[in-house]
Amino acid sequence: MEHKKLRVGIAGYGVVGKRRHLYVDKNPNLKVVAVCDQHLKEGGQLEGEIHCHSDYRKLLEEKLDVLLVSLPNYLAPEVTIAGFERGLHVFCEKPPGRNVEDITRVIEAEKKHPGLILKYGFNHRYHGSVKAALRIIQSGEMGSIVNMRGVYGKSKIIPFEGGWRAERQYAGGGILLDQGIHMVDLMRLFCGDFRKVVSIVSNDYWKHDVEDNAYVIMEDERGRVAMLHSTATQWQHTFSLDIALDAGYLELSGILSGSKSYGEERLHIGRRDEADTGATREEVITYLNDPSWGDEIDEFANAIVHGAAIQSGSSNDALETMKLVYRIYCADEGWKKRYNLSSPD
């Protein structure tokens, strides 16, 4: 006898919402029964008798167990909290909101509903190259981290319908908050918290009221330095993260994505030796499949059904990563003053 599946509603049925739908369908414990998007016709249906709504409030009137939130930054906290109030488990895409206050409000609502699961979609942690690099670092086989350098960039801040990503009142931030937050999260994953942040934040090229470049240097509690360039003026889309360790290096290059524009995902593993030119042995692993979207959904479902812990993407992960993003903004005194930002420290 087939067990009863959890009924899932998806708030925001654009590119990401549709992709999440694919992986929900692959999980034996979940079933999408309704979706909402401003472009959908109220009262319509998708294949499979999936109900359509044009407003998330109508979606929440459906008989649901789970809510997936894939909405603009200014709506994500509001809809996540509304999901809790309806007794729903919630999976929300990154970023968790426009600012630290948004995620703080969500956490307060989460505390009022301790039986409900909340997970945020920081899917880069689930990529093959990232998981392999983390295993090597945690094993200690190549010693401790010395420093790291990361570049994550694309060629513009995409003005989706309504232009919300390029407008501070709706987005809260630009390229750093939208895309660079993934690299910030990975640097936290590998190093932990950072005690010192220096930055230059700029919107000089695209002239939006959100940043198109953030140049960052951070130091952690052990004195290890991480450098980050988050950019919307990278004419060839780029993802790279170089990690120097005592006994070698790890280079993560490319990231598998829906656009396929960041190149092949590879992990370069170099072993240090005494040669003047550096390492003479390098292993290169190429990843042809992206398991991240499915693995995130499976972990979320497992937490609901079996009480398993959320390994990555908890509300605390989201809060600490958002705090670091805003520490980066506020480390540039001119940027902080210009937009009247408050430091989370």
C-alpha cells in the first residue's frame, strides 16, 4: 500500500520554482499539489491536477503540509512566516530576505512553531567539488587552511520582471547578496567565523542603487585570510575558489548551474613538495552531474518524515551568513553612510 505523501505548495513558479518542482517529484515522500505566481491564471491547473494561483495567500488556503518559497527577497520572509502560521514546514531559497532584520523576524516565528522544519536553499554546499574539498579539509590529510581566494561573477544584475533585483527597496542588495552570498557561505563553511572585515563596495558601473562589485578581505579567529571578489562586471561568468593548505592546495573551478555558463565543475588537488616551481603532482576531478538540488530537497524531506537534523541551510546558517554579508557592506564606511546601513555587530 502506497504511503501518504506530503502535500507541497510552491510560492513563486519561475525558473527556480519549476526546477525545485522537478526534484520534489523525485522524492517519494513529497507531491506538488499547488503553485502560485503572478503570471499564472487564478483557478487554472497544470498537468497532474496541480492547482494554480496568482497570489500566495490563495495558495495558503490549499490543504498543504509543506511550502517551498521561491519569491523575491522582499516577499520571502513574509511568506515564510505566513507558512509557519498555517502550520507548514518551509523550504526557502536564498537569500533569506533583504537584511539581517528580515531573517531575525523569521527566526522569532520559527521559535513559536518548534515542531516545524525550516531549511534555506544554499545549494552550493551540496555540489560535488565542495563536498570533496570539505572532506579533505576536515580529514587533516593536507594540514590546515593557510588562506583562500574566491571570485564569483557574472556580466550584469539581471533585471527580472519588474526589475526588482536592481532596486534596493525590493532586493536589499546587489551582486553580493544575490550571488556572492554563496561564496560568503562557503568561506564560512571552510573557515568558520571571521573577526575582521575590510571592503570596498561599488555601484559605479551599472549605476543601480545596489552594488555591482564588492572587493573583500576577511580574517578569521586563527588569523587565516580570505579574499573575495563578488562582481557583476565579469564578462565571462566565473566561479573559482582557491584554498591553500599546509601540504598543498585545492582549486575549485566552475560550478554546474542551470545556465551552464560557469564552465565545467572541477576540483584540482595539488600536493606540496620542495620543488622551486611548486607542486609537481596534481589530481583533477571533473564533476558531470549536479546533485545539489535533489540532495537539498531529500534532506529537507528526511528531516520532516524521520526527524533527521538539517545539515546545511538552517536558520542559524542563514542568519550568520547574512550577518557577514552586512558586515562586508558596513566595512566600507562610505557605502554604509550612503545607504544608512546598520552593522549587525
